[in-house]
Amino acid sequence: MRASRTAHPQQATRLPRTRPTRPPPRIPRRRPPPHQARPRPKARPPRPAPTPHRPLGQRHRHGHGRPSPSESGGQAPVLRLGDKGSEVVELQLRLKQIGYYDGKADGDYDSEVQSAVRGYQLTRVILSDESGVYGHATRTSLESETSEP
């Protein structure tokens, strides 16, 4: 007995080949007129101006405008760009010990120190302090790796 050459009914109905369809053209969004446009939010809100804790003209003992460790309730101060003083000198010397800073230990928290702190934070994955700011978490980590200058 020979097999018949007639195809199965479901196989016999093939759809004709068509070209692939293109997605519909994009319709550009219409912008509202300038008088109706909403203002875009800024990337970062501005920092509030610091309120002086002392009368103007009087400076802290370290001369950098921030409290010394004994004046801030026993906690070491947070250091950032623009700070000056002995705390910054210690930071610079500690960063030198581990090869993150090559400049002079002059007590000036400049962009070079900020960059060194940022690099240290990135390699140690310290996310709790602001990038480039020598805060509590960064200080704890750096002090555990270095000796006191």
C-alpha cells in the first residue's frame, strides 16, 4: 500500500509570505507654550547657609571654621573642600601613607585632597559619606589602615 500524496488538511493551508512590518512612525511630543511650561527641578538643592555658633570675627582654635573634636561632643569633625587646619594635615599624612596623596601636608583641603579622598572611598566602597568628604565612615576606615602621623 502506498502512502497518499495528499497533505494533511491543516498542513495544506499555508499563509503567503509577507514582508516584515515596520513599527509605526514616532510622533514627536508637542511642547506646551512657554507660559504653560513647568519649571524643571534642579539637580541638587542648594546648601543652606551655615549659621555661626560664635560671634562674627571669632574663630575656632583650629582656624578652619569647624569645631575641633573636643568642641563637637567628642566626635571628629567632617572635613570637606575649603577646610583648613591640623585635622586636614593629619588627613593628608594618612593619605600619603597609603599612596593616595602626593602633595604637601599644608593643612588646606583643596581639590587634590578631595580627589584623593574620593579615590579612597571608591576603592573601599564607602557609600555612607558624601563623595570626596572626609566623614565618619571614611575616617574610621582610613584610621584602621594607617598609623597616627
